[in-house]
Amino acid sequence: MKELIQQLLEQAVTTLKSQQILPEDLAPRIQVDRTKDKAHGDLATNLALMTAKPAGKNPRELAQLICDNLPESTLVEKTEIAGPGFINFYLNNAWLSEQLDAMSRDAKSNVKLADAPQTIVVDYSAPNVAKEMHVGHLRSTIIGDAVVRTLEFLGHKVVRANHIGDWGTQFGMLIANLEEVEKQGTDAGSIELSDLEAFYREAKQRYDSDEEFAVRARHYVVKLQGGDEYCNTMWRKLVDITLSHNQAVYDRLNVSLQMSDAMGESQYNAMLPEIVADLEKQGLAVEDNGAKVVFLDEYKNKDGDPMGVIVQKKDGGFLYTTTDIACAKYRYQQLGADRVLYFIDSRQHQHLMQAWSIVRKAGYVPEEVPLEHHAFGMMLGKDGRPFKTRSGGTVKLVDLLNEAEERAQQIVAEKSRDLNEQEQQQAAKAIAMGAVKYADLSKNRTTDYIFDWDNMLAFNGNTAPYLQYAYTRIQSILRRADIDVSSLTQTIELEHDAEIALGQKLIQFSDTVHGVANKGMPHMMCNYLYELAGAFMSFYEACPILKNASEQQQQSRLRLAALTAQVITQGLSLLGIETLERM
């Protein structure tokens, strides 16, 4: 809807240029916003205010010229000039009805698909091998997954890149310890991930206290990095144990990642020596105290000198920066990325910017291919500090999900006594996982947020249970009508103000989907769905559907209700949240 108004304004600008009212080289950024007060129309633009000075016109005079030169469109009923030169647009209800009819008959609710589908690589989740996922992995995992689902919905080819930490010196001691465990008759495949945490601590203790073990561990690191078959087999066992247990968490959370999406640090290991050599050849990397360093003029140290970024240590080892350079190069050259999104916490921003600065200077990824860091804040407890266990330890993600289900089961048992045991279990799981995800996704990802069980599981306010209940309530209305809504031929008629308000909110769905895809901001969808559910409740209270309505009104309103349910379930699906037919 906003895009259509923008197109009309672009055509008006072109006409005014041809009339020499606007300068030929003027390229204004046309912005269209929804009005806060419907008395001022449905949409508004400040285009006249922005272009009045270069045009040498009074803003209100220019606003009138813009209105006079807008192409004819069934979309706009009328325009008004307000204040110093704002242009307000009032939408045509007949046009709105046509759009709603089209939405209700389209599998994707008439969302405008990508004009030129891209290959988009999305880096998210990124747990470590031999360690359980903890709450620190939650935000990257679910924010990234919501954006991935949205991009695919629009027709893009998305490559999920789960950049797992599967390389490093610690694997020498882990291989050595796995060897000891297998000598005792334990099959590696039977090791639980929770046991692997203890296994990791045991390996570290042996490494620190047993010199013979430590020598063997260091030897295994060298052999692993050299491609030794035995060490590689043992390493693969550790990776597979971790991936299989992480997959169980992803499936439980309804996250779309699969084991085949794992792209670990090890994948780029062979590229690192040639990258350092190439950086030296290009004159970007120089030797400094035995290390290979790239000095970046864009970043200064405390003395004001260019900051040095080490890409190879004095002992020949490589750093995370080197891996991230290789990673970006691989994603462009091998995966054919047109756009790359990284969902990594905000503390890594400078590290990524430095790596990407080197990537650009080296010519590994051209400027026209965006490398985007979609940073996010931290999950905090009610005390405003990082979310921890009562003893101050890291909260395991599986423990968080277990508690969510336990709390949801209690709520369902109290509120949904008409459901059988299997339905209660299904409802509890959907509510629990939805609540955990939505509590995070509904916040602007750039900020920290307070984790609060009571708020997230509430059936009122901007929560997943509220939206899930809104969906089931509409489904209940449709069941009571006992009509196949898809067979109704009555067009959607908008007579009451509440019907118009709901209709206008419904057609904002396409803009919202594109907003999430462009900005990597799932909270935009959450806010939209919450406002949509509120608009439906106002409509339901003001406009009888099953009683006191004519047959024509009933059919129109049933279709409007069904379309609302369709958009709610699609929107929640893009967030990776399930809906229920009954709660």
C-alpha cells in the first residue's frame, strides 16, 4: 500500500521535472508513513517539504502541484494538504475491498514477492562443539530463523549457515580423552551432550594434571590440522554427537536449521594459508614482530596510529579474523551470495567490521554485495543483569525450555479442561515454545530485554499466547458458523468504521513482511500481529457476525474473519510459532 503511493508520487515528480518545476537532477527519497490520527487520512508524505527549497516554491504551493499531477488511481479517494505542506491520502474503500478479496484467495495473502530473487546467506545460531547450547544462543537462533523464513516466503534462495565452533587447540585434549573413554568400552555414540560437558571438564583436568596426556593432546592437534585420518575420525565423532543433540533443540523450538546446514570453522581451514599469502602479495599484510598484520587506517589505536589486525600469529597459528575473512570470501565466491546477513551479538561488531574491511580491500567480496551485521542485545534477568541460574551459572537452553513447558502445562490444565490429555500436551508445547520465542522476537533486537516468565506466558498483552488465543477464537467463530468460508462468493464489503480499520490493517501485511526481510527486524511482524488482533477484537465487538447480521453482512464478515486468521497464522509461521485450532 505504501509502495503504491510511493509509485504515484514518483510519477508526479517525473511530471514536475518535465514541466521544469523541479530540478532535473533532484532525486528525493520519497517517504510515506501511516497517519496516527485517521482524521488526517490513512497515509501521509512530507515530499513537498523536502523538495520546496530546490524547487524555489512555498511548500504548500508545491504540495498542491504534486497533488494536481498525481496519476489517476482507484487507490486514492482524495488528498488533502495539511499544516506547512504535508500531503494526506485517504484510501478508497472499494479499492480496499478488492485487495482484501484478492488476499483471501491467495495462498500468500497477496504479499508481493521479490522482483529479482537473490541468493542470501544467513549466518545464525553458531553453537560450539562438545558444549550444550545455552541461553546466549537463543537470540541468534530464533531471530535469524524468523528472517530466514521471511526471505524464503518472498521467493529468495536462502543458504542457512550454522557457523559452529568445531576447530581449535582444545580438540587435541578432547580426542585424547575420547580415546581413553573408548578404551574403557564406552561407545562414543551413546554419550549424551550433558555428559559431554563433564567429558570436556574431565579432558581439561587431565590436560592440566597429566603431562603424558598433555603431550599426546598437543600431538593430536598437530595431526588433526595435518589431516590425519584417525584424528579426523575421532573429531568427527565429537562433532556428530553435538550436532545430533543440537538438532533435538532446534526441532523442539521449531527452528528450521538441519544438521546439513552446519558450516563449521574447520570448513575454511585449508583457505587460511593462501589468504594470508595473498594479503601479503597485495601489500595488505606485513610482518610485525614475527606476526602477519594488516594495518587499517579506518581504525586508530589510543596513540592515533592505524590499528593492526593480526591474521597470523608468530607461531603460525591463525585467528578468528582470518577465518571470518575466509568465510566471507567463500560465501561470495563458492555459494554465490548476493547478500550476506550475520546474526551475531553486538559485542562482535568491531571484529566483523575489521574483517570485512580487509575483505573489501582484498577484493574478495565486491561492494555491491552487502555484508550485514544484524546485531542484538542481551537477555537480562529481572535484576537487569545477564540472565543466569540462581547460583550464577550459565542457563542451559534445554533447562529453559523444560521450565517453559512445565509452566505452560500448569496454565493449560487450569484454563483448558475441555481438552483431552493429548490436546493439553500439544497446547502446552506450542504455548511454551511460542512464548519463549515471541518474548524475544517482539523486542527490537538491537536492545537488551528482560526475561520475565509471567509476562511471556500471559494471555493478554503483546505475547504469543494472546495471539494464539486470538487465532483459536476466530476458528471457533468459523466452526460455529458451520459454513465452508472458501466457498462463499459474497465480496468483502466495508461499511462500519471497525471493518475499514481491520481491512486497512490486513493489507499492511505485505509491507510488514518486506520490512522484516529488508531490516532483519522480526519485532516489526510481532507488533503488526498484535495490532491486527486488536483490530479484529474491535471489529468483533462492533460488527455482529453470526447474530443480527443480514446474510450479505454475515458472509462478508465471515470472510474478513477467515482472512484475519489466515494472516495471523502466516505471520506467526514466519516467526516459527505454531497456532492451535483449540486452546
